[in-house]
Amino acid sequence: MTGNIWVLAEQWRGRISEITYEGLALGRELADQSGARLEAVLVGHNVRALADTLGRADSVLCLDHPLLAEPVASVYVDVLAPLLAERKLAAFLIPLTNVSLGIGSWLAGQLRVPAVNFCKDARFVDGRLQARCVLYGGKIEAEVAVCGEPAILGIWPGARPPEKGRSAQPPAIEQVTVFPDQTPSVRFRRYVEPARGDTDLRQQEILVGVGRGIRNKENMALAENLAGVLGGVVCGSRSVVDQGWLPLSRRVGKSGLTVKPKLYFALGISGAPEHVQGMRKSGCVIAVNTDPQAPIFDVAHYGIVGDVIELLPALTRAIRARKPPADDA
Ligand SMILES: Cc1cc2nc3c(=O)[nH]c(=O)nc-3n(C[C@H](O)[C@H](O)[C@H](O)COP(=O)(O)OP(=O)(O)OC[C@H]3O[C@@H](n4cnc5c(N)ncnc54)[C@H](O)[C@@H]3O)c2cc1C
């Protein structure tokens, strides 16, 4: 049997992040495969109540201290490194998000243990840990054999469905007393809410997502027309927003919004992991792309290999023709 599997339970502003449950799902698989225990590691201040939601783990290590209130990598490492050194561990799964980014690499550097980032999968092969990593935004995947324990694995968002990491069962909780040596080198001054005023994409049932395949700003009117007849809203990939064809508030994906409409059109969108991360939970995805190999077809329920510029006017006309006439009374 190898050492235990740990998952950093990422919490932010009083809530456990979804990626924590994704990590717990992957961690559970690794623990079951190796016969080890799965432990969630919850770090923060006044976070004890959150531990009850981490029942997919066998137990939760709760590290509570006022200096841990904000996720500052150096302070987290200050309390995690001695704990890691003292307990027998095979792997520590850490979410790769803006909140937890840096903790894993810093920890690995301090302890001189292997670190593998962007892991979308991991398993034991002949007793040795092997990880599958996403490189260049998903264009390449690498199979990595990890030499040495404990291994720090940075978990790529979407590695597992979060539902698989949840359990109604309350876990055993171990309160670990910690005294960080240092005061944080950086401090969060305030949380800035994104500017409001535009449509909130997260509230929409129908989204017409547009990618670089739309070619130019003038053609955006084709997407607006389709959204108009469907009663939906136009949104887009980062490429489209970077071109200035849509405002920032309409960006879907890793650095934009996560949306869950009933219907999502992906028009001329390649399906890069950063985009898919923000729309993969849509009820129904219809993708249109000239490239039959485009990765968007992997997540689409319906796919059309074709030119959006030709298809959009015809589709809009066909939907309009089927709509019952407006009641003028
Ligand atoms: C840290 C980081 C964060 C990121 N965050 C985000 C994010 O939040 N959201 C996001 O979207 N991206 C994000 N990206 C960028 C992401 O990696 C991709 O570059 C981006 O999503 C690609 O946009 P696209 O699909 O519109 O363009 P492309 O990848 O260029 O794809 C265009 C697609 O259109 C197709 N096409 C061309 N002409 C036509 C036509 N006439 N008809 C139909 N199809 C056509 C092509 O075959 C191609 O598949 C991020 C990247 C990084 C590194």
C-alpha cells in the first residue's frame, strides 16, 4: 500500500469551490486503487463548518488560523510543508485555479518533491503514479510517470464531474493546530465585483456563442439575428472578445463566465478547453464548424460541419418561418 492521498479543499469567500469536488472524485479513485485513505485538507480561518461537505474523503484535516484567512501561497506552504513531511503521503492534489495557483509549485520546491501541473487524469500503474497532463491549452496531452513521493498534482478544472466528489456522509474531522511563522507577504485589499449593466449570461436559457469563425465584426449581426428569433443572447469565445467584437461581459470560459443555458450554439468556435470549461454544462450544445475534427464536436449534442456565414441566415429564416405569428390584438 502506498501513502495516503490528499486533496486541498479550496475555499473562497466562505464556500468550497467546485473544483474541490472534482479533486475529491479523482482522489477517491486513486485512494481506492491503492488501498490508501483519502484526506481532504481544509485551510483557512473559521472554516470548520465547511468540512462537513467533504464527505467523499475519509477524513478532513482542518488547519485554522487568522493568518490563513486569505489564500496566500507562502503562508499556506508554511503550515502545509511540515505536515507533508511528517505524514506518509503518495500524492497531494491541488486545484489549479486563480485562488490556489502557486501553492503546489511552492510546496514542491520547498520539499524538493515532484510536481506535475495541468493533470486531467492520474492513476497507479504497477504501483507507480502516472498522470495525464494538458499542455498548450489542450492542444497536446502528455503521459507523465511520477518518480518519487509525495507527488504534488495540479488539477486541471474539469478533471472529473464534481457530482462524483460529493457525499451526504459527514467525514471524520481532525483539527490540526498550526502557527504560521510568517505574516502574509501579500494581502487582499478588497474584492472587486465584475462590472454590471450588461446582460447576465448566467441567467439566460438560450445563448448564441460565436467564435473566430465568424470572421469579422460585421458578421456578428448574423448571430444577433439568430439570437433575436430565438429570444436568446449572443456571447463568445475569448478570440471574439479580444477582437472587440463583443464586450468582456459576454466572454464564456475559464477567464470569462461559466454558463448553463438550456441551449448553447457554438458557431465557429474550435472548442479549446478554456472555452469548453465555461459551457460544457449546457443542456444542449449545437456546434457549427467547417472543420470536422474541431474539438467542439466532442462536447456537442448536435454537430453541423458547415460554414456559419452561409448557415446562419438560412437557420434564422427557417426558425422565423416556424414561429407562430405575433398576437397583434
Ligand atoms: C489562460 C487562458 C485563459 C483563456 N480563457 C478563455 C476563455 O475564458 N474563453 C475562451 O473562449 N477562450 C479562452 N482562452 C483562449 C482559448 O485557448 C482559445 O484560444 C479560444 O477559445 C479560441 O477561440 P475560437 O474558438 O473563437 O478561435 P479558434 O480556436 O481560432 O477557432 C475558430 C474555429 O472556427 C472554425 N471556422 C473558421 N471559419 C469558419 C466558418 N466560416 N464557419 C464555421 N466554422 C469556422 C475553425 O475551424 C476553428 O475551429 C484562454 C486561453 C488561456 C491560455
